[in-house]
Amino acid sequence: MGEGGTLAGIRVLDFCWIGAGALVTKALAELGADVIRVESRTRPDNLRVTPPFRPGTEGGLEASGYFASRNPGKRSFALNMRHPDARGIALDLAARCDIVTSNFRPGVMERWGMSYEEVRAVNEAIIYLVMPMQGSDGPHAGFIGFGSTIAALSGLMHLSGVPGRIPVGTGTHYPDQVPNPGHALVGLLAALLHRRRTGEGQLVELSQLESTVNVIGPAVLAVSAGVPVERSGDRMAGVVPRRAFATADGSWVVIACRTNEQRKALASALDIEMPADREEAAEAMVAEAVARLDCPSLLDSLHGAGVPAERVNSSRDILADRRLVERGFWYEVDHPVIGTMPMFRLPFRSEGGRTSTPSRPPLLGEHTWEVASSLLGMDRGDFDRLTEEGVLE
């Protein structure tokens, strides 16, 4: 939780795990909310054991850079929801929160006695987010899956790849990292605004499949109008050239010209004459000219001529990118197991500047006593007893 922020004073009971849901509550924490992440050693979040790991830190539940990147600013509360005594504690916490979040398939929260109706019975103003893969009802409501499953179902994977070859998809990135947490965050903020105006809480359901379909909106419009859509690799109708070209110093530069003026500027900058009606021949000429130039000189020339072009950056390049560094997109935290590591902020700023800097990602159960004593009024004797019985674990 950062200091201050738009959502200062908002408390979130977070049952989300893995990727998409964790990014929603990461955003809430960065906006100033107090996010209490419920997790347990009896069934830890898969991300806690998922690489990348810093060399020498492999193993255990505290070394995953993947988990760390999605959970800064949160407090970790260890609660074994499989224990019959956990429900009362979870409901007591929910009664003191503004938002409850989960991204399990339908039925999990209900089995724990933490359905929307049950939580609403102890907190009428609660905002309750669920993120089932294919919605809370319908013929596939009970199906489970991950980002690659959703990419396949949504049509996104069909459009990703080279013509004539297998669809390759986008990994989990577009389902899990962009549309689903983004849409869920908008839904929560809208619900908070509604509650501010009316005092009413509500259930917010995000179908991750329906959310991801938004990514291929133009393709859906095209086929609805009778226009076939297939994989096109890095090609786009009317954009010539449009691909990555190798430079003399081993870099790659993407050039994409949408207009005749841009193509003429490109030809002038490279001192070539591109045929107007032969795409492959034109790109071959560009490739030959680019291969004789180093990346910085090429980009200076193309940018000066108004040609859309940029270097293909690696992950290491992005960490050192001057624009991102100067804008404060990256910040560092000191993690007791991983050590110093870079973290990324939300990609938007308010009028007052960046959101506050979140604290480091939590160790599993690091804040259990803090939350139990300060929010639930639990004394040390009861806390130790519940820990020994495997409830707070």
C-alpha cells in the first residue's frame, strides 16, 4: 500500500491468485487502497513457485520474481480456507472491507461460505468482484483455464502467427496482463463511484473470455461484414513496408509506412528507389539498405524524415530505457529474499503526478498478526492457538 492516493481509506480483501486478478489488486494498492491478500501454505499461489528466480534463490515460496511483480504494496494474511474455522475469520474481515475480490472458477468461494450473498449479509455495502473464465452462468461456467486457453477461445490465437502456419498466440500476456485486469479495474472503480453516490454495494462479474474478445474487435467487425480474416504475421493491408529489418550492428528496426509520403521519405532517407507496385521487391531493397547502417544512425535519419520506425528492444533494454526511467515508470524495492529488484508502476498518472510508491511484495503470512490484532481485535493467545490448529497457516 502506498501512502495517500486516490483510494486511500479503501480496504480490499483479496482472494485473487496467479495473474489477472493479482494485477487488478496491484493497481488498487498502488492507488492507495489497503489490500489484504488471503493466501495459505496449505495451497500456495502457483506464482510463488513460478520462475524467474534470481540465481541462488531458487526454491521456497519467497523467491519468485513473477509473484513479486504482481503483488507489491499488499499485506499477506495466512488463512487456510479449507479449515472449518476459517470462514468466520474471513467473514469478520469482509465486514471491515470495502471490496472483496476473487478469480476462481464458480463454486470455490461458495464452498468456503464466502459467496456474494453471504458476504453481503455481514456487509451490505460490499463491492464483490468475481472473474470466472467464461462467466458465472452458461454451459461452460464451470470450466477452468488460463491465459492461453482464453486466447484460443476468444479468437485471439487464430489471428496470431504467420500465414499458412500454426496459430501461435500471445502467451498469457493479452488475456492476463491487459484486457482482463484492465476491464476489472474499470468495473471496480465504477462500482466505487456508484457506492459513493448511492451507498449501494454490488456484485461485479468479469467474464475473462468476453473481456478478451474486445482485443479482436476489428476482426469481428470484418467477418460480420463478410470479409474473411486470417493470420497475417507482421503484414497489414496498405502498410508497406511493415516488418523488422536487421541493421549492421546486430539490432532490429521496425519500419511501417502507411502513406505514399512516408514511403517517399523512406526511399529518400535510404537513397533507394522503391517500386510502387511490388511489395516484396520494395522490402528487399529496404532490407539491403538498412543492413549497411548501424541502428542509431538509421533511426536518426528516419525520424528526421518523418518515417515511423523504432528499434526492437529487449527486456534488458526496456529496464534501461531513458524515457521510462525519467518518467518514473520503474522503481526499486529491497526484498529480503530476492534482494533489490525493479518494479513497474501503473501506466497512467493523475494531475498531481505518479501514484505513491508501493511497499515491497509481502512474504507469505507476513502481516497475519498485524491484521488479526488491529482489525479483528484478536489477542495473542487466540492467535497462537489458531496458528497451532492450522487455521492461520
